[in-house]
Amino acid sequence: MAQKNPIPAKPSPASTSPKDAAVAHSFFRDDFPIIRKASIKLGICIVIALILVGGSQLVLLKQEAINLQAQTELDQAQGKYTLAVNEKNDIREFQPRYVQLMRRGFVGDENRLDIIEYVHSIQESRKLLPIAYEIFPQKNFQLDPSISIGELELRGSKLVVKMGLLHELDMLTFLTDLSAKGILSPQACSLKSIEAAKDKLLSARLEAECTLYWITMGRPVPASKESQ
């Protein structure tokens, strides 16, 4: 009678080692395919989120730069407006005085013809004796550095006046009238008695000599004009 081969028994789960179970079950082979689509979608969402966050940060930085520039321009505009208002107030306050100084010949270029005309007009109106005068070249005055006159220069022309007088008041009257026509800085005056002519009633009894400066203020004269 033939003998039958015995059927091998299956190993029981209890007899399987942990090492064999780890080899038998793989996450990437068995489990990852189940969540692969979800993982890909999650990764795409993360990338999109990072792009959106980075883009929003750039937009925010750009907006902050725009706001800063706008604030700077606003501050500059406010500063210019304040300066314009101050200048307008200064003009309103000082314009009458400025116009007065212009009429007296202090502001602007010196006009020597005006000086000559002033002297002759005073002599005629006050009925004074003949007046001799000499005007020297104009020169700049050096001011204290603490005094600011901007781009202007303070200049003066030396004026020496000699005149015969019937009495002392004639000299004071002449200088007072001349001062009303310009800004003058008297330096010195001298008086001396002279013998009056006996045959003339209106002859000089005194002789006066005064040295003064005719003061003006104006912009610097170009070198080309000074050389001419």
C-alpha cells in the first residue's frame, strides 16, 4: 500500500517574527498609493500658499514704500507752503519800508546823476550860496559776519561838499534835505570863519566842508561791468 506525503502545515501568525512582518508590509508600497493623490494636492496647496504669502509680503513692502514716498512728498509740500506763507507775510510787513527805501535810492544801483540833481535842487529851493562837491569811486563795505544781507552788497560813495554859509543853519538845512533823498552817513564837518565882502550883502561869512558817504545796497556788479 502506497504512503501519502504529508501536507506541510502553514506557519501560525504567532510564529512570524517582527522582522519578517516589517519586510512583508511596506508603507510606500502598500499604504502610500492610497494617500498619494491627497499628498500631491496637499503639496500643491502648500506651494500655492507660500507663493501667496510671499507675494502679499512683496505687495505690502511696495505699498509701504509708496506710502513713505507719499508722506515725504506731503511733508515737502507742507514745508513749501509754510515757507510761502512766511514769505508772503514778510513781504506784506516789509514792502512799505522797501518801497520807501527804493524811492530814497538806497535799494538798487547808485545813480550819480540823481545825487547831482539833488544838490542843485536843494541849493535853488533853499536859496543857498554856490556849492562845490566831489564824488569819489564807489566801494564795498565789509559788514560784520553776523549780519546777513543775502546776495546783496552794501556800497558807499564818498561825497565831499564845500559851501559858503551865511550862518550855520544853512549847512544843517542842506544836510537834512539831502538825507531825505538818500541814505547818508556823515563822517566829518568843519566850519571856519571868513571875512565877508563889504560890498555884498549876501556874501559868505562861514565856509563849511563835509565828508559823508552815500550808501546804497544792491546785487554784486559783474566783473565785466566793473572793468568797463
